[in-house]
Amino acid sequence: MVFAFDTLSYSRFLRERGVSQEHAKVHAEAARQFIMAELVTKQDLFSVRQDLQKDLQNAVTHFDTKLDNLSLRLTVRLGVLLAAGIGALAALVKLT
């Protein structure tokens, strides 16, 4: 959605309230040029929202992958420690 700024009505409004025609014209042009350029439309917000949702989904997927990888590594380490402990216990039992 594009916003249209009616500079003619704005300058006319200013002139009716005592501002000179030249000043009113300059004010209207400045408002159109500087204020209207900074307005955000619903489409702009929708686009940013979609980008943020994609980025968030990618971050969640990356986090899940990292978490799965870490979980696997911890399980393997626990298995190795358990096997080493059982082996050490068996060796101690055999020595006595």
C-alpha cells in the first residue's frame, strides 16, 4: 500500500492559518520528502516478519542439530566410561 501525501491541501491548510504561500509550499515539500519517506507500510512489516520467521526457524533447526550432536557425544562418552569401569572392576576381582 502506497501512501499519497497531498501537498496542495497541506500548503492550503497552512496558508489559511496565516503562513505565507512560499513558506507553506516549502513546508509541504519538506513533509513529503522527509516525513513520508520514513513511513512503514503493512507490506514492509509483513516482509520483515517473514524474514524473521525464516531466520528463527533456521536458528531452531541449527540448535536442534547441535543439541542432537552433543547428546550423541555424551552418550558415547558415558558408554566408554561405563565399559572402562566394568573392565577395571573385572580386573580387580580377578586379582583378588
